[in-house]
Amino acid sequence: MELLNNILEYVGLFFVLLGSIFLFLGALGIYRMPDIYDRLQAGTKASTLGAMSVTLGVGLLQPDWLIKIIVIILFIGISNPLSSHALARASYHSGIVPFFKNKIDAYENVVKKVKKKH
């Protein structure tokens, strides 16, 4: 039993450290990227993985909390991508242009079709 607790502790600490690294890289990506779209991508992907890893590590360090931690991880996995999608869509509709404007804007045609229907 003592060996299992030691293994869970080391694995939990590994996940906390891994999540901390991802959260740091996400913050660095938010700081370094030129526009809101790139910042949303860097922040969302890294912070989702980082927050999930940190909470899983805490769940492994405190096995009594593991069921609650799994629910929190599922909530993070659903809410972070949805919120970043909503922010990116609102930014697009408000007219914020990407830093590197590509010649093709595939979403523009979709927005025009939706506006014609209303």
C-alpha cells in the first residue's frame, strides 16, 4: 500500500509540473502573439491542457477528490474551447482583422449567407 501511495504521489507531482509548464507556455504565447486570434489559440490549447494536467495531478495527490476532479476536467474540456470560439467569433463579427491577412477568408462566405437569410 505504501508503494502505491508513493507511485501516485510521483505521478501526481509529474502532472502538476507538466500542467504548470503548459500554463506557462500558454501565458508566453498570449504575450508573444500579434493578434487576438493567435492569442486565443495559444491561450486556449495550452491553458486547457495545463489546467487539466494540474487538476489531474491534484486528484492523484488527493485520491479522495478524484471523482470531483474528473468532473472539473470534463467541465474544463468543454468550456474552454467553447469560450474561445465565442470570443473569436465575436472578434470576427466586430471587424477585427488578423495580423497576417490571408487572401482567402473562408468564413466570410458563411457570414454573408447567414446575413442574407435574416
